[in-house]
Amino acid sequence: MDKNKIIQLELQVGIKDFELNLQGAFESNGAFSEMHLKNRLPGAKNRLKSILDDHRDFAEIIDPFIPEEADFGIYKLEDKKTADHLSASRIELAYPYFNLLILLSGKFNLLSLSLNGAIGFSGLPLVGEYLKDYGISKLDLVYFSQKETGLSKTSEFFLKKQFKNKVWIIDQQIKIERDFNVGLEYYSGQEKQIIVFPSKNTGKLPAVPASGKEEKVPVASDTTGPVKRSPVKITEIAPKIAGKSIQLTISAELSIGPFSFEVIGMGIIIPFQILNGFSFPGSLAKIQFTLKGLSLAYHTPSLSVSGAFMREITEATTAAGTSEKTETYNGLVTFKMGKIEIVAIGSYIKTPAYSSMFAFGYLGVPIPIDPSFNILGLALGFGLNRNFVMPNISEVAEFPLVKIVRNGGLKEGDSVRKIFADLNRYIPPEDNSYVIVAGIKFDTYKIIVTTGILAVAFGNKTSVNLLGLSVSALEGVYNIEFAFSLRADIEDGIFIARGQLTEKSYVLLPQLKLTGGFAFGMWLKGEAAGDFVLSVGGYHPKFKPPQHYPSDIPRLGFDLNLGPVNIYGKIYYALTTGCIMAGIEAGIVYTYEGSLLYANIAIQFQADFIISWNPFYYEAEIACRVFIDLRVGIGWLSISYRQNIMATLLVAGPDFGGKAMIKIAGYELETSFGEKHRKKPELQRPDFVKAYLDDADKILTCSISKGIIKKAGPENGPQRTVVNPKDFVLDIYSKIPITAIEGTETQLISKTIYPVYSGSPALQNTLYLEVMLDKTKIDLVNELIIQSVARSVWNDKNHISDEEALSGDNLLKDICKGIRLEFPKTVVPVQSVPASLYDTAVKNYEDGFHGFAVEKVNNDHFGPEHILKELNLMDDHEFDVSDLENDLETYRYKTILGTYKTTSYAK
């Protein structure tokens, strides 16, 4: 009996010669418990025939549908940790050539049709003798429907047991997705390869290994020599039913010696209509063949060359219901000889409205400048009708241009299709937009290698983007990878800089991971104008950052994972317009899972601080926790012990106060100290004026923002400003939000605003505007200056709540802070100019029938001693003149150097 089974039942039922042997059991497998009742019927077909001896006609009819063997069962599983349950039934029917599996449950349903045997290629005509060692050993078709948004651990555990010997378990993960799935095990010689669809490992370019490094050949466990590597490798199999046709796409790689060749997206499209009334060869003409791309590589220790090309056509339905096609052409070429690396990548997209192109090239040549800055390679690119989208900081290391510059091309395992897809996603087509890209790769003292990409986009909008990766590594000792990005949107007034350690960063041990990131952002225009944020390691747990703030900033710290023991430490710090925050977290967790013992012991410490101002307010919370969870035994015959000890201290102020709490053995003890019913302090009117409106001369200011030509006058005295009225712009700015404007037709959006001090009334601030010139009123074009203001100063109520103080939504938006004035633009109408029809038509026609002879009339003023002739700059006949007499027959050129006459004559 299995050591995990504690109860086992067996029931035998006989009907004539037909016997059922029912087996029931209770199993405990680590974190899961399972009860089942199942039966297997070997020789089911023969047994059923014996029952139907008296009904042979009926038996012959159903004979093809009777399985050789049958297996059915009822299961009930439970996750011991989460108490998640799963009830399921299973039916498996074995036929001579295939097996049918049906799984039914309240969370998912599954139908599987698997091949019973192998498919060899040796029987193929003509080429069979060359493919004796190739074939398909396993083939499984699965349809999977799921009611859960994601597989629970209980469902995943159950599916893994049902597919124990199938192709769907890869790296201990179940690879089944919703709807139709195809899985197979392909063998070539001694090498086997599992391929599943849907799959992400498609279109891999035959990579060029680094110079001087030989590719390692895996060694089989049952042989003493190296295993012969298969020359054929299938990278994708994708069946699909689309429209009124069946489509099958295959990608495969062929390697022979130094050559590698790959076909990407080679497919066949079979329309359903040829199945009705098939005729030869008319029906075969309706079958279509497709090929999306090709790649080729040649590698020797001294020379490596590779290239790839892909073409894709996509269709999209417009709002009007019409279909539009977009053609995409992508290409990649790499060349490596010695220390010289050359990479070129390009993309051309043709849409119904416009075409776009992007080209990028990298030259890897060492250029020693200084030990602190040693150039390893340079890159340059441009895009026409292309924009630039900054990738998320976690995706910078996989950004296509960063990878190409860093690796000098593509490395083994890189997907060509993904490279091209990412390139067109981050540098997408956009009409009337242009991109210039520059890249560099350099090292610092041969310790840190940095790859940087600078992209400037202009046209519709102007933005400056900088991103890259810095790596410092010593194999087995440390590996630190730091991704960085910077984006400045000129029109939108947004500046965001980010940096983050990648998941590959460690020190001393690969298990000692380093984590952390930072973000800095400023918003100068738009709704968030005036806001900024600086964060290292994220935000306070209670802080709710607004949507425009950078998110997903990992804590700065370490994470040491030594099997059952996990030790970690993390810190963070952040500064915003309304508050400052910081915190620390550390802990050690021990987890053990065995057949008879389960243990989870944790010691954790956490401290979080936040301070807001105007009004001044602070809060600090410290917590310490000890958690013990022990379980000895199996299932019902087990003993559990759980203890959770927690101590917290909360302090807030001013008017210092707080509370302390201890939880142990289900009991809770809490005590308060200081001000129990604290009320957040509020500013008084004199304090508010002193803090924000202390200088009355600067409450309302005006300045010329554009159109200044020069300023005249003494530096310390009055100055006169000379402006260009065409570009002149005058900004009138108020520290106090403006609620009304008189003297202009521009209307404000009605909004109630309060200054944040105790008992303040609703704000009423009217701007009176009048522009006079010699007692004459001048009407200027005006535009409101709309900005955001801090809620701690101006709010839609005369106080700020605790939730607002801890929220990232600390700006009151769409507030008028001034008005912008400029002169109206004068439009000069286009006036008609009379033209002589004779001069433009008849004269030119008549001149076409005449030739011209040039003779010199007078050249007394041009002597051999003239400086131009002495310097051999010009000869006599090269001097041009401008005085032209309007005579059709003779034109005279008069200069100080002489007089020339041009005479027309008939041809």
C-alpha cells in the first residue's frame, strides 16, 4: 500500500461474465488530500460482446464504438492551506489507434484525443530512407473550457496527475490553455523535443555565438560520447480554423555543419469548399501556401554571417465596415569577423493611408579613449512616419535595440518574430511623425558595460527618450544589471526618469537577489502641472499614488532564498508635493513540507513613516510578528498547532498620541496614550497669509514670455523693452486662484475653492482687465492659464482629510491662475497681380525660333592688369550683367567692364 494512503476500499460487482472491480482510497499528498472511487476494465470489448451474445446484430453495429479498455473514476480533492475544493469525474476509453479522455468538473471541462502509437517518417516516398530516425512519438489534441479566471492550485494538481506521462507537463508547469491545444513529442535520432500549441517559442533565428566560444554538446546519461545533435528542429506548430478554411502553420530549423536555415510561418490553407465535391486537379488549385519569413546563418570561428526576413499581411475592419490591409516587411542582417560586429535591422509598413520606414545600424568596433570611457560600438537609426513609445522600465533589458547593441546581434534562443513585433510596437507607424535614434556601447575600467539608446521623436509631438542597461558581472560572485530610462515630452511638459535592478541581479550567491528601483517625475503642463514625485523603493502602504505617478517600483533591498529558509530586507523613501514617507521591512521565513510534517515559521518586522505639511501632520507605525504553523500526521490523523504573535505601535501627531496593541493566542490587548481623540491641527488665517501670501507685491505679476527683441536702459534703473508685436505674449499670473474675470468675454468654469485654514469662506478673487493706448481701449486675444494647485493650500473645502493627506490625488485640477494676452493675428488678403499674356506665352513662343549671338561692344575698362584676371578667378566672357534693355532684337549689357550686345536671328 502507498504510504500516503490511509484508507482503501474495494468492491467487486458481477453481471453475467462482466465484472466490475471498484477501488476507493483516501490519499494525502503534501499540501493536498484526495478521495476517489475508480475502476479499470481491461478487455472491455470482449466482456461486452459476451453480454450481447443474444443480440449479435446490435453488437456488430456498435462494435466500432466499443473501446478495448475503459477507465472511469470520481474524485474529490482539497487544498489543505486554502481549503479549496474540487470535485471531478474522469472517463478514459482506449481504442486500437487512439485514446479518448474526458474530464468533467464544476471549474473546467476537458476532452483529449491522443495517438496510441508513434508515427515514423521512414515510409514516406522518395525521402523516407533519409528520415529513418525521425518521427512523432506522441500526439495529443485537447479541447479545454474553463470557468475559473485562472487555474487554482487544486485544479492544477489534478490535471498534472491526469497528464503524468503526456506532453503537457513542461518544467513542472501545465501548458494547457483555453480552447484548442495541440501537443506532440518529436524525435530525431537520440534527441526528443516537445512542442505545444499555443506556444511562445516561435521563429528563433539561428544565433551567432560569441567569438572564441564553442557551443557545448549535451551528453546523454547512458552513453560515454556526445549525442549527435539533430539537424532538424521544429519551433512552431499552429493549427487554426479561420473564416471558412483550415490553416496549419509550421516553423522549423535545419542545421548542417556551419549552416543554419529556418523557415518561419510556412503554412497551408485548405478551404472547406473543396471538401464538397472534391475533384482533381481543380480542388487542389484552391489550396494556398504561405511563408512569412526565412532566416539563414553561417558560423565559423573566424566569420559569422546571419540574416532574417519576414513579411506579414494583417487585415482590420474599419468603423465603416470595410476591410483594410496592412503589409509589414522586416529584415535583419548580422556580420561578425574578429572584433568587428555589424548589425542592420529595418522595417517597412504600408497602410492604406501612408507608408512608414525604420532603419537601424550598429557597428561594433573598439575605440579606446580613456579607461573610464572605452567605446565598444556605435549605432544610428531613423524612422519616417514613425513614433517612439518608451517601454516600461521592466522591459528595457528586452528592448530590441538595446539587445542588438548589447549582444552585437541576436543571441541563441532569441525569437526573430518577437524582435520584429517588439520593434514595431515600441516604434509604431504614425503619420507625420519622425524618429532619430543613436546608440552607444562602452565600458568603464572594464568593470561596467553600459548600453545606451537615445531617441528623439518629432513631428506631431516632440519627445526626448534615453534608455539603456548597465551590467557589472563576475561569474559566480556577483551580477548587477541596472536598467534606466528617461523621457521628456516637450509639448505635454512631462519629465520622468526611472531606474531598476533586473531580476538577474545578485551578489555573493545566485540565491542572494538584489532588488530595487527609483523614479523621478515632474509635470509642467496639463492637469498635473506643478506636481512632482521622487521615490526610491516605492511608496507608503497607505499612500494611493495618482495614475500619472510611476508605479510598480520594487523595494530597495535583498532576498536570500536557501531552500526552506528565506531571509529578506527592504526599504523605501518617497517625496511628493504633499508629503514625505519612508519605511523598512525585514524578516526570516522557514517552510518545510513533508509527508508527515508541515512547518511554517516566520519572524517579521515592519516600520512605516509618513509626514505631511500645511498643516503639519505625522504618523508612524511599527509592527513585529512571529508566526508558527505546525502540522504532524496525515489527513484526519494529524495534529496541528498554530500561533500568531503580533505587536504594533502607532504614533501620530502633533498633539502626540497613539496606541499599542499585542495579539497572542487569540487574545488582544490594546492601550492608548496621549490625545485619544486627536484632531488634526488647522492653520489660522494669519498663519496662512504668512506662509503663502507674505509678499503682497508678488501676488499678482506680469511678464513678457515671448517676442522680446532687446531691453534698453540702466541695469539698476528703469528699462524699456522692445518687442516684436507679431510674437508678443504677456502673461498675467496670480498666486491666488482666479474665480472671475471682468473686461473680457472669456468665461471661467464655475468651481468652488477654499483656502485651507480654519473657518475660511469660499474664495472670491476677480481679475479686472483693461488694456489702454492713449485713452483708447485695445482688444487683445486672451487665453486662460489653467494649472493644478496643492490641496494642502487650496481645496474644494476648507480643510484636508486624512485620506487626502495620504492619497496621491493631492492636486486640485483645472484652476485658473492667470491669463495670457497677445495681439490679434492680421491676415493679409492675397491680391491679384496683372500679367502679360504676351510676355508669358507669345514672346516665349517667338523666342523659340531665334538663336542669339553675343559680341563685345566696349571693353576699355577691363585691362590685363585687373585683379580678377590676374588671380585667374574670371575670364572676360564669364562676367554677368544685370541691366537688360527690353528689346526683342537687341539686349545690351552695361557694366564698368564693358558693354555687350545680344542679337537674335532666325533659325
